[in-house]
Amino acid sequence: MGNVILLIALPLAMAFFIPMVGRKVRWLPDVLANITTLGLFVLAGQSWGREGIYTMGGWPAPLGIVLVLDGLSALLLFIINLISFLATLFSVDYLEKLYTSKLRYYSLFLLMVAGMNGAVLTGDFFNLFVFLEIASIASYALVGFGCEAEELEASFKYLVIGSIASTFILLGVALLYGRFATLNMADVASALQHHGFDQVSLFALVLLVVGFCTKAALVPFHAWLPDAHPSAPAPISAMLSGVLIKAIGIYALVRLVYNVFGISPLLASLFTYLGVISMMAGVLLALGQWDFKRLLAYHSISQMGYVILGFGLATPLGLLGGLFHLLNHSLFKSLLFFDSGSVEYETGTRNLEKMGNLVQKMPVTSGSSLMASLSISGIPPFNGFWSKLVIILAAVQAQRPGLALWAVAGSILTLASFSKIQRYAFWGQGKDFDAKLWEGWKEVPVLMRVPLLVLAVLCLGSGLALWHGLKGLFGPAISVLTDGPTAYIAKVLGR
Amino acid sequence: MADFIRLIVAVYFTAGLICLLLPGRTRGLIWALALAVSLAGFLSFVLIFQQRLSYCSAFLLWDGLSAVVALGISFFGLVISVASLSTIPSATNQYYGYLLWTLGAGVAAVVANHFLLLVVFWGFLAITLYLMINLAGPQAAYPAKKTLIIVGGSDSFLLLGLCLLYVLTGKLSFSEINYQIHSWQGAAAFLCLTVAAFAKAGAMPFHTWIPEISETAWVPVMAFLPASLDKLLGIYLLARVCLHLFSFHPSLWLLLRLAGAVTVVAAVFMALVQHNMKKLLAYHAVSQVGYMVLGVATGTTVGVLGGLFHMINHAVYKCCLFLGAGAVERQTGTSQLDDLGGLARKMPVTFVTFLLASLAISGVPPLNGFFSKWMVYQGLVEAGRSGQTDWVVWLVMAMIGSALTLASFLKIIHSVFLGRTTNQQVNEAPSSLRLALVTLALICVVFGLFYLPVPVSRLLGPATGVPAPALSLSEPLIFIVWGLFLGILIFFLSLLSKKRYAAVFVGGEKLSQQMHVSGTEFYQGVKQLPFLRRMYAGAEKRVFDVYEVGKQIVGYVTELFRAAHSGVLGAYLSWLLFGLLVVLSLFLRV
């Protein structure tokens, strides 16, 4: 259990160590950052399947801060550290060509990773707030990393809305502390079970839910995302869309609702409404986009809608669908952002109208983007199909065929908008396609190809392979959610 | 046997993968591999078919219906493998790789008993279809996109329908289900499955991808997928759904018949006015689906048998027609009817096979198309005997469709093969293509002349599980023979009268070799008829295209949403606040 703390401490330390030593030697920051994230991935892999409590400083649960490793946090840790390793790998050449100041970049990157790892591990409300602020503030800076006017504007909007969300969360935590005189999540949960819900705890719940929904970019709290995600460097976009909105948004929301307050019919139906609205609004907005990354960003909203819809169904099958889609989305959406980064790296543009015929010049990029597009559109045998299947089946099984129909409609529109990308960027030509520029384009360097290939194989393989071991893989995480607050209290507090 | 079928599917997929991995230069090697595999596949299905087995496990269902469709798929795979080498310009490795994958997935979808297997392979077919259309280069990107959205989108409905069915019945296998529709969920499940079948087969209103891809996609791709394979698959699913999966309410039969009859007539009207040979054929590929749907939707043995027979016949002659069109395009470099003419002497084999296939599709006895259409008609009449009165409408519509089909094929035959030549330097198609054409045309003749012993009893008998019913053919045949006789008599009588032959001229000037009168103009008149004028105008604006209409509506909604996203921070913050207030009011109400 001891090395769980390394998942937080190692990136935190390296975030400051890399700028200190990396100034002289050009290749050192790249190597150090990649070794760090690889190490984190290995650590996350080791913690897979394990459970336990780590007490910081040896103080037992309600008094000190605890880190809780269970099925749900292990799943999130695996996703976070896998994508962050691939993102650092992708960053090496990408940053070299398009940005400066790798030191600051890696520093912020690792801070963000530390914040996310901390947020999914912690069992303490205030600690959760601190970690999600670390991750959020690092991401504000990373969104504005290019320092162009547009990027700074996006970063500013993100900063304002993100801070308001953080304030809501802090206020919610403060209210809970004022009511129950404890910050430990399990302790709050047990106090709630003893005292029942009153207006203060409900108000705190609303503030926390709205705060986390804003971090997760669910409609109508989504407005920062379509600006912020495309403005960041591509590997950061992949991290933001693939991981961040899940770790400090969806995960925190689900943990709060399922393990502290307990899922109620009202919360469940709130989730399904948010899910359907986000699903449809996100995909409709994406359809009108011509900016490659902006289109992808809107799809993150839409896909989070699917995930939260699964959680809102609140049946084991629905939870399975939600978690499975969470994992799959992190794979194919980061892959798509990496692809957009590769395309931008070669063509220097994000505008689909200026691209064309990339399938002849960039086979790896276009092949992987086709696979990811088919995944996100839910075409078999790719992984997105399987998780959408589970969600649709769960909706029908829960006697909510209307929700299933929305999911199907969203899926078709997703397919429409991704075939738009495929058409303009890869197979056909945009309106402002320039054949002379096209002659000069070529496939991206090897280090950038590796994450593309790895994720493409995962998109294809995970769907098929996971189908067999689906219960085994997601079983621990699902039981964490279905067992509710009681089991969580028993695990953390031992009573 | 289950292992054997699994082996065939695995071999198809592996060989496809090998083709994709081989470099594009090794054309001969790839061709040989594809040919060997598709031949082996066909022969093994013939072997299995001969044994007349039926087999049913959790994953595999091999009965009369899946047997005949699987046999058909492997047969067309073989024919197209033979015919393609000389017609595809490049990317041999990709083409044959996707072709073999399509065969593997097609066979697997047809023999699947488990819902999940069907959905996976069905969806995979959408991918290979998309990739095969895209092989034609950048100009095919838009049609490919449209196809992927329509066909891939319908897969989601398939998924939803099967999920509904699973929840309603608790079963996951086709063989275990015979669901009596008595709730709206059951009807919804049925409609969802029908959407998938219609989109794949190209029945209205999900047909628009076929004409759209016809002009750009490679001709062998057209001959392979929309013309033959997708018809087999779509009608297979429709038959499976209608005959085995559900037993349902008459109103749903009515809906299906309506869709079938409208498809027949509307598509053939569109075909009449086309100038492009491939597009004309594509509209016929839509129109003919109507007969199959009508046949299945009669619910009578002879009608269903006719629908399935028509499915096979259509695949045969439409494949032949597309390959013939491909041969013409390959040798002349164009597929515009206005630029072609007089090829009958230059390309006799192509002409004769094309003519036979055209007569077959127009339902001229004694070719196969006549018999299957006749069975569909008789099925409609028999459905009428059980008290329904709607059959007259459908029968009349189907017959009108048949007459107009003949008219539009007269146009194509005249424009392409008869009349004055435009181009001197035209040779006959290459031998591999001729082989495929002759084979298919021969099948048209054999299936027509021996319709009862060969196709109906041997191939299709097991599919419906009852002995082939007697056809009341003697009276119509007498009429038809008399009609033909009269026609020939009039023709010869007209030869007796005195005639003067002169060179073609316009305004006193003799026509040069480049100028020629094309048959297409004769058919423009139909556009001027009062009711049809408005329909054609609408069709040109694409108001009957589900895809375009959907695009318009979605585009409108999208603009509304986009207008709301003004980029003003204050507005975004007010949304946040609004959301907070709504959630607050929900939770604090109690």
C-alpha cells in the first residue's frame, strides 16, 4: 500500500526537479519526464486489483488524511497514468516543433498528473479540493501555453468558470464541515446516515454536484470546454479530454453521489437528464465545426453525456456501461487528439477546409484516426461499440427505451460528424485545399507514431478482449458503487 | 459442420489480411490468392449445401435460408474476384483485402444465430463498404461519407431493435424467438430491424446512398456490394425478421407492402430520366428491392418464395449489368449515355449478355426475372384471398414498375449498343470480364427455363420449408406468347411496306460522326407530365432523401445551438448560475 503515495509524490517532486536540472542538457527534460510517467504507469499497474487504506503520517481515519485505493480509483489511476505516459511520449517531438519552454511544460504537466492522481485517491474532502485545484490550475496554465491571443482568452474563460466551480466545491465542503465537523468522506457519509439529510447538507450536495458537473463539462456547465480544449497543445488536449474531465469531474461526482450521499431517484434522474442534454447538445454543436480540435472538444461533452447516462441508470449494467465507456472514451478521444496534433504538426492548421488527401501521405495517422472515429461512433468491432451497446441495453432493461433512443440518435450524429473529419481531412479534400502544400506533407516522426499505434491497437483490442473479462475487470469498481455508502464507511473507518 | 463454417470465415479473414499486407505491386499473387480463397469458399458452401443439413447452436444457425444466402455470397465473391482484376485501376491489395473481409463478414452475419455476432459482423460490413467506396479517390469521399452515415447509422437501429427484443423475450438467439407483437415495444423492435434491413438492401426511404455512390465508386464495387451482396444480406435479414422472429399484426404487413410498392415505382421513375448508365442501373437496384420486399411482405408461401427468388435473380442480372457497364466504361472511357452508341458490333459478348440481363430484369419470359416477379404477383393475389383488399393497389404498382423498367432498359440498350457509333477504336472486354458476364447471363437463362427444378426447388425449397407451390402460369403464358407473336407479326408486316433509307440529317445538314442522336432525349418527356413534374423537381432538390432532409433539420438545430455560444463569458456564467438554480430548486423543494 505504501507505494500508492508515490503516485502523488513522484510527479510532484519531478515537477520541480526537472526545471532545476534540465536547463543545461537538451534531452534531459524529455527523458526525465518520460521515465517519470512510465514509472507512474507501472505503479498504477501494480496497484491494479489491490485494495487498501493509506494513512498519511500514521493518523487513523477520521483524524488524519487517508488515501483510499479501491476498484474505482484503481481504474481511474490506470487510465490517468496510461494516457499521461503516451502524452509525454507524444510531446517530445510535438513540443520541439510547435512550442518553446519544455521545462515549464513538463513541470505543469506533472503537477496536473499529481493533482489528478491525488484527487482519485484521497478519502478527504478538503484534500480532494486541494488536489483538484492543483490539477485545475496547472491545466489553466497549459491551456494558455501557446500565449497567442486566442489561447489566452480561452485560458481566461476556463480560469473564471473553473474557479467559480472550485468555489462552489469549497463552499460545499465548508458547509459539510460546519454541519458535521469532519472532512473525511467516509465520516461525512456515516454522519449523514445517522442524522439524515437536512437543508444544509442538501445545499452542500447541490453545490458539490454543480461544481463537479462544471469540471466534467456537462451541459449547461460546459461552456469553458470548447474554448479550452482546442487551445491547448495536442497532448494536453488529449489529457484534458481523455482524463482530466473524468478524474476531477465524473469520478468525483460519482464518488460523492454513490459513496457519500448515496444514490437517490432524484439524483439518478438528474444524471439521466444531464446525460441526454449533454449527449445531444454536444454532438449537435460538433456537427457545425470546421476546427478539427474544436469538433473533438464538443464530442467530449457528448461522450461524457453517455457516461453519466450510464451512471444515472443506476443498475449494475448501467454502471458497467458508464465505466466501460469512461475507459473507452479516454482511449479513443486521446487518440483523436493525438491525431489532430499529428495533422497540425504536418499541415500547420486545424481547419478541416485546408486539409485533404492525408490518407496518401500519413497512413499511420489516418489509419489510427479512422479506427478512433469508428470507435467513438460505436461501429463494431471497436471498443466504443461495446460500451454503447451496454449503455443502450441497460437503458432498455431499466424500462427506459426513450433514453436508449436518444443514445442511438446521438450515436448516428456522432458518426455523421466523424465521417465529416474523415471526408475532409483524410479521404477527400477541403474547400481551401492546396495541392502544392500537400506535396510536402509526410508522416510524423516515430516517437509520435508510437502513441497512435498503441492506442489504435487498444481501441480495436480492448473491445474484443474486454468482452470476455468484462465482469472481472470492472467488477471491483462496480461493486464499490453498488455497495453504496455503508460499505465505503466500513472500508475506510473500519466500523 | 460448425467448425467447417468457422474455418471458412477464418480463412476469408486471414486471406484478406494477407492481401492487405502484401505490397500493391504483386498484383498477380494477390489475384491468385483471392481467386483461390473465393473459389474454395464457394466450393465448400456448395458441398455443405448439397448435404441439406440444418444446424443450430448458440452462435450458429444453418437452415435453408442462411444456406442459400451464404451460398449466394460466396458465389458472387468468386464472380467478382474473377471479373475485378482487369477493371480496378490500382490498390489491388486493398481492394482484394476488403473484398475477402466482406465475404467473411457477410457469411458470418448470415450464419449467426447470436444477436451480438450478427450486429458485429453487420457493422463490420459497413466499414468495408466505406473503405471500398473510398478506393476511388478523393471524389468518392462524399458518397462514401453519406453511405457510412446511412448504413452505419442503421446499424444503431439494428442494435436498439435487438436490445428491445432481448429485453422483451429474454433470449439472445434467433432460433429461440418467435415473438407475438402485442405491445408498442415489440412494434418498435420490428421497425428498428426493418430500418437496418432496408438501409442495407437499399429500399426506400433509405436508398439514397446507392445512386449517390454509383457514379464515382469503382464498377466492380458497385456490382459486388449494392447490386448483389447487400441485397442478399438486407433481404436475408428482412426475411429472417418477418418469417421467423415475429408473428405480427396486419397493419405492419401493410406498412411493408407500401414501402415495397413505393420503392418499385418511385425508383423506376428516377431511373427513366438518368443520363449516366451507372446511375440508371443504381436506381434500378433500388427499384427491384421493392419486389423483394413486396414478396416477403405478402406473407404467403409463394410470395415469400418469389421475393427470395427475386433476390437471387436480381443479384445475378444486376451484377451482370454493372459488370457490363464496367466493361463499356473500361473500353470507351465514359459511362454517359449521350456519348455512347453503336457498341453492339464492337463488343458483341458484352452486348448479348447485357441484353439478356436487361430482358431478365424487365421480366420478359422465359428469363428468370419473369418468374420471380410472377411469383410475387401471385403471392399478392393469394394474400388477397384471405380477405385483405389492399393487394390490388400493390399489384398495379408493381406491374407499372415492371413496364417502366422495360422502357428504361430499352433506352439504355439503344443508347449504348445500337444507333450510330461515336468512337471507332473500341475492343471487346478482357477475357476474365467476359467469363463473368457469360456465366451470369447463362444463369439468367437457366434459372428462367428451368425455374422450377433448379432454383425454386433445389435452392429455395429448403429456405421456406414447404414444397414449392404450383404456379398458375398457363394462362398468362398463353397471353404473353400471343402478345410476342403479335409484336413480331407487326414488325415483319412493317418490313413489307416500302421504305426509303437516308442518312441522318438535321436542318438539311448531314450529321457528322461526332454528333449523334441519343436515346436519352426520348425519355425527357416524362419530366413534363403534370404530377410528375413536381415530383422530379422535388427529387432534384432532394426533398425525398432522408439523408438530406435529416441534414437540413440537424443543421438548423445546430445553428440555433451555435448562435447561443456567442463566446461572451457573461452569458456562459449565467448558464452556470441558471443550472445551479434549477438543481437547487429540484433538491430543496422537499
